[in-house]
Amino acid sequence: MMEHVSGLVCTMCGATYGVDEVEYVCPHHGDDGILDVRYDYERIARSLSPVRLSEDPTRSIWRYLPLLPVEPQQALDLVSDTVIADVGWTPLYPAPRLAEPLGLQQLWLKDDGRQPTASFKDRASAIAVVKARELGYEVITTASTGNAAAALSGLCAAIDQPNVIFVPQTAPQAKIAQLLVYGATVLLVDGTYDDAFELCLEAAPAFGWYNRNTAYNPYMSEGKKTVAYEICEQFGWQAPDVVVVPVGDGCIIGGVYKGLTDLLELGWIERMPRIIGVQAAGSAPLVDAWEQGRQGWDMRPVPAHSVADSIVAGLPRDRIKALRAVRQSGGALVRVSDAQIIAAIPALAQGAGVFAEPAAAAAYAGLARSVELGWVQPQDRVVVLVTGSGLKDVATAIRSVGQPLLVSPDLADVRRVLSSTWSVRL
């Protein structure tokens, strides 16, 4: 038994369940009955503290095992000597050259493009593969626009775990390539991400598969929350003032809030940072709901499109937790255009050496917009969460900067071309 987990609570009605009573959602609300994992913080505090963490050489999410909803020893035995053991503890880079044009004094980038499969989604998928083995499932499944699928298939490959992936045909080729190379069974759905999600929800119980889907499986937020632990620990347990997060389904932003809430409950940080969520203008139903004061259960599907495929969702699956994160942290939700997202890709790369895919770059574009709106002040200590590598979508990266210069194999031609384009004297 996971004695450190006290139960599962419905985010809609507040009903509480034991971890053995329900597996995914609140039975009173069907697929919308998203559950929260609750912990016995007094018990956890007896085995984990900032001082003990400072003495722990582990540099991954597994350093926070007492705060994760898994059987500790089973988890360690399973992930040992695999890439799963290295999920998490990504770098936090200061970015003064990016801060200066925004008028900010303190800006950091949390680069989760450095994960084993190059995206933030490894955090959730690491928990998924452990839980599936813990519960005795033979196959794991998920629906994804690419990153969650790549994370699941890559980590499954590490332990020879069969998996079935549902992705829309519009997913970038680089992400589909990852799935195939990792050996996943890939089902391209002739429809949207939302169509793929619904099909996966049907298939999992029909075939007896473990469902990793965001906002359906309550344990996925628990993997994602570890980024909040890392940020605060990397700051010496001083919480930042603002955390900026790209938002699609809402599971990441909900996870960030959950992690910060855990730290407040434990007394390891003194205040809740403001959390700002960023959506693409073509896929911004959460921004609309926040602006209109609506609740997550009142939202309905809308058409959604953006170059930032990882944050395209017509009906965000974790909408209740996402809106709660923003409202209860005193944060905000903001929309940015595809043009702003594309421009942010070379801005991050050239200003800090961080290569971001469109969805990840959206967070920096959203920060710039938040500064314009006065939501972020010059003295605020700000962290931008970069959720995935630019190698996930090379076509859009090239689009953001154009093609390379073409020269003949002749030094004179090199001089000619550079003299008209380069700022450094030859």
C-alpha cells in the first residue's frame, strides 16, 4: 500500500475515494470527473526534508519518491539502470539577454527539452510506466499530438513494455518518427487530437490496456508537478514570483500548481507564485473561459488550430485544474499569435542557446505579452517553462529563420556573400 497517499478527491464534487476504490475518474461524473491525489504530509515530512534532499545524490524526479503516488521500492527496482532513472532535474538557466528587452531584472528558463525523449512529458510517462507495472497491465496506451506519445513509447522501450499510441495525422513527422523508432504500435487517426483522445478512451477498457491519458489518469499530474519541486529547490527553496507555462490540455499548468501546493503544505516555501498560462490564439478556450469567469465544467469543444501542435486542444481535458491553478495563484491566461510563437523560437535560441519547439516557445511569447499587459513587473523573478526541444518540429524552426546562405566552393564567393549579410568585418 502507498501509505503516504491519503486518497483521491473529485475536482467537481469533492467526493473522496481510497486508491483501491477507483482507478481513473469519479464515477459520479464519468470521463469529466478528474481526480486529485492527496497525501499525508505529516508522514512524508518524517522521511523527507530540504536538508535530506541536499544530501541525496539522485538527480531525477525519483529524489522526491515520498511525494509520488508509486510504491517506492518497486519503482526504484523497475527504473534502475534505464533512461527512466534520468527523468527530471533539468537545468534552470539565467537568461539576462532575454530579460533586458522585456525590462525584467531576473529571468530563468527551465529547459525540459533536455529530458530523455526531449520533452516535459517524460515526467508523466515515467509515472505511467511504473503504475502500469505496479497494477499488472500488459499494455499501455495514450492519445497525443506527439510529445506525450514519444515520452511514453521511449520510456516503454527502456523496459520492454508494449504500448499503443493514437495520434492525429497532423502530428509532426519528427514526433511520429520517434514513436516508430521506439517500437510503439502507432495508430494515425484521421481526425483531430480530440478525436484521437476519444478513440483511446474507448479502446483502453475494450482491450484491457492501461490508460495514460492526460486528465483522465489522475497520476499524470503527479509526474508533472515535479518541475515545481525542482525549480524551488534550484532556487534554494525560494519560490519565484512568476512561472510561465504553455497550455494545451492544462495538465502541465495544473501539475505546476499541485507541486507548489505540496511545498506550501510541507512548509518548504513561503508563498505561491503567480502562474501565467499561455495558449495559441487559434486554440485558446481556457483563455476565453478565464476572461469570461466560466468554470471548466461549463466549457464546450471549439475548433482549434495552431503551428504549436503540442498545445492544440478544442476542449482541454484538464481544464478544471488549469483554471484552478491560474485563479488560486492570482495568475492569468494569455493568448499569443502563431507569428509571435514562431518569432520566439530564434529569440530563445539566440538569446539563451535554448532550442524550443513551437509550443515551448509560446511560453516566452506569452511572457512578452504579459509584460505589455502589466501582469509581470520589472522586479519579478520569473521562470519560463520550456517544455520541448526544437528538434521535435524542424520544419517550423526553419520557417522561423529562413534558409542558409548558398555559396560556391570559392573563398571569393564566401567574401562576397558575407560582405552583404554579416555584421562582422572581414
